[in-house]
Amino acid sequence: MLAGGYATRLRPISYALPKLLFPVVGKPMVHWTLDLLNGVGTTEAVLGVNYLAETLRANVGSKYKEMSIRYSLESQELGTAGPLKLASANTEINGTFIAMNGDVIAQIYLQAMLNQHLQSKALITDALHEVKDPSRFGVVQIDPQNRIQRFIEKPRSGTAPSHLVNAGIYIIEPEVLELIPPNRKVSLEREIFPTLAKEEKLYGFPFSGNWFDIGNLTDYRRANFSLLRESKSKEAEENVSIASDAVIRKPTLLGDSTTVESEAHVGPNVLLGRNASIGRHAKVAESILFDGVSIGERSQLRGAILANGVKVGKGVKIEKGSVISPNVVITDRVRIGAGAIIHPYKEVNRNVRASTHVM
């Protein structure tokens, strides 16, 4: 799993929290990927890590369900192919393996993709998803046998040969590792794909399930709220305490050990992490709250993201589009204007104008 990026477009939250630990509908992003791999009987997962590697290791550990977890530390940026080469130096790879971008959440039948890969005798099979605007992605043109004929990275608007894009999930034969130069940044898409396409050894696997490439905070919001609306399995985790006169509007997901106090209003479109607390008469809507967030009495927020450990005092108002980074303290009766960005570990004791950064 490729997990070594700096997540610059998810800043300022990602300054203090690896993007793979960002919660998506009640579980860290990395667990979505590991669950997908677990579904096809994967016994070992290797995470290519760099930025905040120790934080990620401390939270993910060495085992997840039936899988052992290993870590391949990148001392420099290695692109999308270089991490595979580095990981192979310390991991015995004897057969077909799966590589995935860590910031992708996909509802894909991975076993069907594996079956097609083996039948086609491809060296790489790339999962493909159709999007309205392909200009942000690597765009693929395939023939009727699903062989990839062209691959264009981020074409100009209106010039893409199709709307099928690289979904960041690959099934790879070990021979491909021999094509990757060691100890430098290598692009799978720009340096390896063209060679395999000419040899007719590069195939695509189009799929129609949900796919989210969580590259920025807008994508992150969209993934959470889309999956929340589709989720019908449960509305609360364990040990949730909700006052009898509190109002919970669907869709809302309450994390484990969450407390909602008297006459608080939560929802619609709210995701609360573990150990969150919503004070008396507080109002929370259209927002994502990470683990350990507390909202004081009579405070209000709509359309905001509050990262782990944020403490909000009494009578605070946080307006739409605001992003509050980890371990921020907002004191009583402060107003945070629309689109304001608060960087990690700050104490905010005065009003913040709209679209302002507090660093």
C-alpha cells in the first residue's frame, strides 16, 4: 500500500495526522483498504511509509484481522513505482501481488479483477473508473479485450480520449519489479505503463462501484457524506449516551463512547468520532468531528471539519467551510468565520475573520 505521501492538499490537518488515519464514516482510511485486501484472502500487507511514519505505525500496529502488517520506510520520495521496488528488497515476492494507493476508497469486486488478470496473462491490470471530469487523473483508452492502448496523465480539459481513469488499484506480476530502477523516484504511470502497453501486457478492469480519490478536503467531505447517506447498517457505535431530549437528525453516525447532552441538536449529515461530546443546547450539522472532540454548551457549528482532540468552549460559533486542526482549543464565545483555517496546537481566544489562517 502506498502510504508515504505528504498529503499537502489535506493540510493543515495532515501536519499532525497521517492522511491514512483520517476517519471515513467511522473508521480510518487505512482500514477501508485493508478490509478490501482481507476480502481476497491477503495474508500480509506492506505499507510504504515516510511522513509521520511512526504515528501511522503506532495506530495501525503489526496485525489487522488475519493480515500481518509490515512497514517499508522511504527515506526519500519515490513516486508510485519506487516504493514497490524498495518494499520488494525486504519482502519475498514469489507471485502475483496487489498494489493500492492508500488514499483511495473503492467499492470494487477485487476477486473478479484478479480472475481477469490471471486469464489475460497481463503483467499489470489497472482498475479503471469512469468520471465526469478526467482532467485531474490519469486517463486510459482500452480496446474490446480491455488492453490499455493509451495512458495520458492529467490531460487538458476536453482532450481526454475517454472518461476512464486510473483508480489507483493494481494487480502486478513480480516481473514488473525488474523494470523499476532502484533508489530513485519512478512513476508507474509515466515510465512503466507505456512499455507494457506497447507489449500488450497492460490491461484495465473497469468497475462501476463507488470510488473516491481523497486528495483534498473537498474530496474528503464528499466521500464521507456520500458513504454516510448510503450506510444503512447502523447509526451509532457502542456505549453511546444520548440524553432523552436530545435531537438526532439522520443521516448521522455517532462514534463509540460519544455523549450527547440535554437538548443538543446533532445532524443531519454529521459524523462524530470516538469519545466525542456534545454539550447542552449545542447544535452540530453538516460537519465531521474526529476522535476526542468536545463541543461546549450552546455552541454551534455547521459545515465544518474538526480534527482529533479539538476542544470547543461555550457559546462558540463555527461557520461553514471552517477547518480546525488537531489539538486546537477554542475558548468561550469565540466566533470562527466561514472558511477559516486553524493550524494545529493553537489556542484561539478571539474572533477569527472569514477565510483567515491562524498559524
